[in-house]
Amino acid sequence: MSFETQQKELRDLCAALLRDGAVESVIGFGERSDSCCVCPPIAAKREKDAGKLAWNSRCVPNLAPYLPLRGKTAIVAKPCDARAVVNLIVERQIPRESVRIIGMDCAGMTGADGNPLRACAECGERRAPVADDIIANEISSRRELEDTRGEYSAKRFKDEMKKCILCFSCRQACYGCYCQTCFADRVLPNWQPAEPGFGAKMTYHLGRAMHLAGRCVECGACENACASGVDVRYIIRGVTEFIEKEYGFRAGIDIEASPVMQSCSMDDRNVGFWGGDERE
Amino acid sequence: MSRSDSISRDDLTRLLDVLGRDMRIAGPVKEGRTVDYGISSPDGLLMDDSVSYKSPKEFYFPQAERLMAFGGGTAEEEPASEPFLIFGVRPCDLEGLRILREIFLSGGYSDPFFRRRMENNFIIGLGCVERKEGCFCDKLGIDMRFSDFCDIMLEPDGESYHVEHLSGRGRAALAAVPQTAGVSCGVGRAATAPPPALYLDENADEQRLFGVIDWEEAAFPCRGCGICTFICPTCHCFEFKDSGRDGVISRYRCWDSCMYPRFTLHASGHNPRSARHERYRQRVLHKYLYVRKNTGYTACVGCGRCVRHCPAGMNIKDVAESVMEASR
Amino acid sequence: MEDRVVWKRAPVIIAFLCNWCSYAGADLAGTSRQQYPPSVRVIRVPCSGRVNPIYIIKALADGADGVMVSGCHPGDCHYLAGNMYARRRFAVLKKLLEISGMEPDRVHFTWVSASEGTRFAEVVRDVTDKVRALGPNALADGGSRYEL
């Protein structure tokens, strides 16, 4: 099995779905226009458009932010895309019945240089946890997962922030950043100082990390979008790990779950509180 | 090409050392996984064929520039910027700076901040050896090896560089170093590139171009992140922001992006370009039509940055080509 | 960190206190003549659940030396569960600040009821000592807004 067979299966399935009217459109990846580009997302609306759908190692973008489209929509979903869609359903952003998840077994995507993307090299997910269809692929050689967690220090954070130019691409690429007006764009109150200095970058990145707490699906869209090469994901990743350990929650795995930060329990521990971590 | 016009990498470093006594030197440097323009000693500069992900426009038109400060009954304008040397600017970026100069300094108003920086800067251009992935400067009539919008132009020639001076300052700088004292003048040399193949007719009817292709489909992948406008050598839209601290208000001029929904948001709440495809259409037509109508230049230099870095794999060249073909 | 911490001014600690418990607790500390350092700047909020984590991030980015948030004990919230939502949020925020290299002792969360004036004074004394030991907040650029 390979990308080619998966691509053929995908095109056949989508052609059938569009022909039968099971869905009004399919969000998938189109052919890339240049070898350095990623595959651009497209919406196939007619049966013949299904032939334009591509599946290869450069299907990098997360497609979940392109939802919702008018009518029932099928979405070509890598495991991370599927988790994002599930979390959007959990957060009541899209109704379950409006979307058909076509889960693509995925061994990880690559960058323009052919090397695995950083997020993909750290990802062990090979199949969408929730899907309506599965386009299977025997992924035999399970890669050793890389641990790029690194140390957590003020120096590292400042070095990363130095590279940031506050273009907010990471926010735009993120499936979870669907606020109508981002706090960083607000004028009253104005959280972001006008100077693109450390204070502004810290406010943005920590604020965004808080908003993504328990919602990040580790798709790496933020760092793939970053032209400046900022490791924007490491702080959110640390939070995601903490939430999994402390509250046993991973975003986008369970379609019946309630969002972790919108829940609470008398049994929660006072982690990091004054006077210790004891339970009240 | 006479022998005296060729300098070695060591001589080039020597020249930069001499020039660095009077001004700070910026140029392409390695920043982690990316290449960016940065302040560096001559040894730290990348002199190979690597291209920075950002354009050099920030040295003339910084991302956030403090224009003035006021408060407590006083107001002061920012002092003039210090002299700068920018090394390793590619021909496409040099043409981009030429377009920015046209926009900021010609016409009814001349921007004093941009002008002071332009006067204070010394540019050393560096020709490309090969076309990078995503680049399409050839389609826009730009010679990837040469541009005269600089003080000194270098063209890589194996291990050494062919060098020419293109301004009085450039000649004086080269004369200060024995190894480069005799190089010839490149003024008047024509760039060798085919005429632009990708352009829109400047008399084209805007309303018609709105309908020649399906903009909604063309802009479908766009997330509106605006990274294309940040790294573009010719994008120049800005907004003003005031920031108060301890009773002093600082007024900043900051980059803005036509890809942001708030870019055209009126105080009334009305937004003339509320849909993403309208904003994308604006970006393409601004580059290929509106600036051309105003200044005669196509405001795209084919540097390929937006193509390489678009997180959604969009390609402005393909879109512009399809508009051009459809409008014929 | 430097060996010796130099303070040229008093530390500034922003304290977000919930209206129903901790603010009243602070009141009680005052009326019962409890001694505590004048380092806190109190901001009264309806509930600890009202404290947006961005308030805390912004305070630190703007140069506050420390931030403390205090609300009703779990189970006593005037709005039933506001403080328990806040508890998760604060646990995550504390972790986040730790990851980004912020000294953990700059930010404190605690529960103080309306009858715990003594506890309020104790918290402020201890938080001030901890912040004082860390030195002024050097994180914000442009120096502290509270420079005297």
C-alpha cells in the first residue's frame, strides 16, 4: 500500500459520494503548484472534481478550519485533522451530522526538503480515532518517535520569541483559533502593546497557549505556518501533556467528551497553589 | 570582464570590515532553521546562494516604527536613523526597493522617515547563481544576476565575485581598499532579462477583472494569515498605533496586511471587503494592476517568498497568470 | 539569577480578590489590625472564575513583580462552581508560566474565606517574601511601569 493506492481509493470514494449526493462537497488536498509548496486545500463539488484530490507526503495543512461549508461536507482527514474535527464537534462549532470524516491512515508528512515535519516526527497517531470511512494503509515501519521536548527555561522562551514577528500566522492556521475577534486584535481593552517587543510576544503566545489548553490536537499547523521558524508549539505541548496527566483528557479522541477547561470537579487537586497541592 | 573587477571572498570581507567602521552591517545570517537579515560582523554573513525568508524592506520601512512621542505638553519627532549597510540584497529585492521608493518618495508626498533611511543606507547587491524553487523573477523581466538599484553589485563567479560600483558612494567605498580600487563602473549597464511575460494591461477594467476568474475558488485555501504580506519585498500597507506608558504617548507606524479582515473595517462597522476572496483579489490586483496604474511598475518581483512560505500552498504566479490569460 | 537581589523600590503585587470571600477576608485582616506589607494592589473581581488568565499575563508583561489570585474555598463559591473552573485554569496557567521559564513564585493562587483575615495577612506576607527574594520583574521590556 502506498500513497498512490490510497489516493485512488480516496478519489473513487469521493466520486461516489458526490455522485450519489451523500455529501455536497469534499474538502481535500489539491495538486501542488510547485515542488516547494504544500498541497493547497480545495473543495470538490462535482463528481469530476474528485479526480483533482491528491494524497501525498505534502498534504500538510490541517483541513478542519475550512469547515463548515454549505450542506453536508466530507473532509479528507489525517489523524490530526480528524481529531480537530472531533474537537470542533465537541465544542459545538459544527454539528456531527454535517460532516463526514474520511480518515486517511497517515505515516506523517514531510517538509519541502523531504524530511519529516517536526510535529509528524513526534506523532504516533496513524489512524483517525473517529471516522466515517477509513482509507487504510499498512504502515509497517513504525518510526521511533523523536523527543524534542527539550528543556523549559526562560532563555529558550526568549530565544524563540526573538524570532517571532507577530504576524499571527500560527493563529490563522490553527483549527482551534476560531474566535471572531482574537484577544490580540482587540482594541478595547488593548492587550497587545504596539511595540512588537518581548512583552507583546509573551502576551500573545502565552495568551494563545491558555486558549488552546486542552484543545490542541498536536497537528503542528502553527509551526508549519511559521515562516520565521519559531518553535511555537513547545509551550502548548507542555500544557497538553500536563492536562493529559492531571485530568486524563486528550482533545479530539472522544466525540462524547466535554471540553476539559469547561468542566470542573470537587476532586481536582490544587496544583501549584499557595500552601501546597493538597486537596481541599 | 577584466581581472580587476573580480574580488575574492577574503577581499570582500576586508571591504566590509572597512565599511563597518562607519556603519552597522546587516545581511543574511543563519537564525536557527531559517535565514534572515540580521546585524552581524562580516564573518557571520552568509555569502553563498541562500536567500533570507524576509525581504530587506524592514530596514527602510520597519515593522513598527516610532514616529513621534508626545505627552506632558511636549511632542518630539524621532531622530534620524543611524547609517546602515545592507549586504547581499538579491536583484529581485533591489527592484522591490525601487518600487517602494517610487511609492514612498514620488508623487505629492515624500515620506521623511523612509527618505532618511534611504539616504542613510549603503546597499551591496548580490546576484543569484540559480533560480530557487518557487522563484519567478524571469517572468517579471528581472535579471536574477544584476540590478543597478544599489551602491555596489556583486555577481558570484565561482569562488570569487565580479564587482561593479553603481554610485559615487560605491566607487568611494571600493577605492578605500587597495584590492578593489580599480573596479569598473556598472552605471548604464542594462539588465539582461527577457521582457516581462506576466503583467496585466494597465488600462484593464477593474470591474471586469473581478469577474474573469472565480476568485472564490482561487482564494479558497487562504487562511488570511497575512504572512505573504509580511515577507513580501513590495507590500507596504501600514496603520498607526498609539501606545501610552507613564504619561507619554508613542505613535507607531506598523505594518498592516490587506489579508486581515480589520484592514478595511470602517468605524461604522461596514466592511467593504468582508470576504476572504475579496481580500485576496485585492492583494493580487494591487500588485499587478493598481500600483502599475499609479507608478508604471508591477509591484511583484517574483522573489517567490509568498509561494515558498504560504501555509496553504497558494501560488500568486498561477493566479496572476490565469487572470492575465482570462483578461486577454 | 544574580547572587544578590537589589530592590530600588517596594515590590508590586497585583492581587485579584473575589468579592464574596477574599475581599471580605482582606477587609477583616484590616479591621482586626493584622500586619502585612503594603505591597499588594487589590483589584476586586466578582469571582475568581472571572479572572481571565490574560489579566495575569498582562500584569507580568507590564512589569508587576508578582500576581496573586484569591477566591472562595471550593464548595463555597457564591456562583456555585466559579472557583473550581478557575482552579483548573490556574493550574494550567501556573504550568504554562513554568514552561516559559517564569519564576513559579511570582504567581500565586489561594483560597481565603471571609472569616480568614489572619490567613489573608499570612498569604500576603509569604507571597511578598517570595517575590522579594526573586528580585524585580525583569521580564517586561522597557522596565517596570512601577519604577519609582
